[in-house]
Amino acid sequence: MSRVVTWLQHHENRVFSFVNQRIQHQMLDTFFNLITHLGGATLSILTALCFALFTEGSLRLAGIQSCIALAVSHIPVAIIKKKYPRLRPYLVIPETHTCKNPLSDHSFPSGHTTAIFSVLIPFVLMFPWLSAILLPVACLVGMSRMYLGLHYPSDCLAGAFIGTMTALGVVAFFS
């Protein structure tokens, strides 16, 4: 089993290093520093609340579902972060590029990635034509977390999974 874990960790570090160290560019610095905030607390809560409070019909329902999914999805995130205290990559991997004010709490899973997926999935399910726009945006938020040196790929994958599954559960509850 330890050989499998070692192999997975090695490949995860390679993917992280590629995203974080090899594709560095000033324009990407600006882009990823901006897009990462889409998964932050302020924007994700504000977006979901605005749709829930200030729209009607299907948009309002998707907004309400997003609010609930966002709130519920962060329960397992908080539990997992406490139970599996994984250090952030910039604290472990030398030469990691980081943002100006890197977070110091635990890395696994990515809360930003969880948030963006939990907010966007109800809209994707309500309006499937939006998936071509919203899913790449959500994936870019996850990638931004690696680019900024704050998360490993598995942190982002776990966040995407938690956010998606929570949103699917909330939407199913409303059906």
C-alpha cells in the first residue's frame, strides 16, 4: 500500500509543480489572482444570495439551491480539514510560487473549489447550456489554487467532488 501512496504523491507533486512552477507568467498571475476569488467566501455567498433574493422563477430556485449547497458543503470541508491536517504545498515544496498573503490553515480539501462547484452546479442542472461556460470557470478556480501554491491537485479534486455531490443532493431534495 505504501508504494501506491508514494507513487500517487510523486505524481501529484509533479502535476502541482507543473501548474505552479512551469507555467508562470505575469498575465497568468493577474488572471489566477482574480479568478480565485470566485470561489472565495465573499463572492460565492454574495452571488448565491443575489440570485436567491433578487430573481424569480428558475433562477431564484437555482439561487436558493446554491445557498443551501454552499452552506451544507462546508460542513464536511471543516470536518475533513480538522481530521486530516495536511500542510499547504508552499510550506512543504521548495521553490513554490505563492500569492501575496498565503493562507496558513490546512490544505485538504480546497474550500474555494468546494464553494464554486456547490454554487454553480444547481445553475448547470437548471440550465444545461450554461455548462460550457460555468464548468470551465469552476475548474479554473481549482487550477488557480494550485497556481497560487495553496493546494495540491487532490485538494482541488476533493473540493470539486464535495461541492458537486452536495449540490446534486440539494437539487435532488427539491425534485
